[in-house]
Amino acid sequence: MMPWGQELMVFEQNDDAVAPFSVGEDVNISWESGFTFALRGDEDAEAGMEVEPEEIIDEDE
């Protein structure tokens, strides 16, 4: 939870061989603006979250 009361979602952690962080653990974060994208706040927050099992493709097959 951010100090202003909102959650921040990280899609991929640059691990650099560091142990993963635990949920709720305090961390310092930074990023280059070129690696940032934003989602519109007036869009459906659940859009794209429903996945049908038959739509999942196993790339190893």
C-alpha cells in the first residue's frame, strides 16, 4: 500500500538474483519512465481478467 492509500501493481520484478519480496514487505522502488505504462482510471478495472481455460495456450506443447 502506498503512503497515499493506493496499491501499486508490479508486473515483473527485476530480480538480479535477489530473493523475492513478501506481500506486505516495505520496499523502495524506482523505474525509468521509458518502462512505464498507465491504465485509464475510467476503464473497467476487471476488463481482461476473465480467462476461459480452453483459451490458455501451453507454449511447451
